[in-house]
Amino acid sequence: MKLYSVSDGPPSLAVRQALQFLNIPFELINVDFGAGDHMTDEYAQKNPQKEIPVLDDNGFLLGESNAILQYICDKYKPDSELYPKDPQVRSIVNHRLCFNLSTYYKYISEYTMAPIFFDYQRTPLGLKKVHIALDVFNTYLTKLGKKYAAADNLTIADFPLITATMCLEAIAFDFSSYKMVSKWYATFKSEYPKLWEIAAVGMNEITAFEKNPPDLSHMEHPIHPVRKNVK
């Protein structure tokens, strides 16, 4: 099994956390985002979306981190509590994965990541969206009343939500007023330090890029407009 991954990419980090938790051996292949490795024709054969990560399981290629998380559980650890079989509990896990993709990580990444790597600005509207995402997630945690995002135990829903939230920490964004989110985030760090370490390495890279944005002007055919006048 091979995982094509970017070192500071939240979706990549989430998949790596799941593989480590499940003790599934894999070869980590770094995709150099700054060099535009993901924009090549060769990479497009693996993922026409030219997005990261991509899983190569003995020739079976799969993009989209949510699908990868579900696949590795179903194939390799079908009895793991990480992706529970009970239909109602699993539906909550699936919901949280969808919520992260459609709202939580979407709004957070637009505010935190896009202005670092591409020609986007942090705006009052973008800030409002981040607070909307945090407020909704805080409400979900409150209403569910469990330790983690979808259950009292860790599930694959937590990994992408954790790696999305670490983007806020990376730029020193204060979300402490969202008490349930803060508690859940701290609990994960405390109970799973080895898994948090995977995210922390990526977070430190993002923090460094926040202070010193990379120059991507050399990248051929970028998906988003690149930053101008990078010092």
C-alpha cells in the first residue's frame, strides 16, 4: 500500500492518523506541493482531480480522504470501532465526515490555508464563516453528549475534524470560546499524543508558511491563482 501525501495537508494527515491507529503498514510518498508534483500528467493518472492524498492499494487507486478512511477500515479492520457497524452510529460518523468536507474544513481552509498559498484575502465574511462552522460543530458536540465527534470512542470522523482545527491553531486563531470544541480538541491531544504528533508536524509547517508564504509563481497551471509579490 502506498499513500501519496503532502506533509502539511490536513486530508493527508487525517489518513495517516487512521493508518497508524489501525497499524496498517504503508509506504509514505511525499508529493511536493510547492514543486507542483500534483499538477503533472503522471499524477493526474492517479487522480484526475490532481488533489492530495491518493491511496494506491496494489494498483487500486482511490482519492478523496473520506473515501480512503472508509475503505481502509472496511477492507483491513472491519471490526474496528474506528468505523462502527451499527447503522445509527455509522450514520453519525458519515455525517461528521460530510460536515467537515462541506462546511467545517471548507470554511477553515478558505480562511487559513488559501491566503497562505494562493491569492486570497482574509475577509470579514471569511471570518464569519469560520465562526459559523465552529458554532455548528460546538452545537453538534453538545447535543450528542459524547467524548468524541461521533461517539464516546475515537472514530474516523475525528481525524479530519482534528486536522482542520489544527489549521486554526497554526495561525494562532483563538477558538477557546467554543467550549465543547476546545474540550474535544484537548482530549484528543491528551489521549492520543502519537496521533496528534502527526498533525503537529504539519501544523508547524503551516505556522512557518504563515510567517513566510511560499512562492508558487513557478507552478505550471495551478488550480488557484497564486500569490503575487511574495517576499
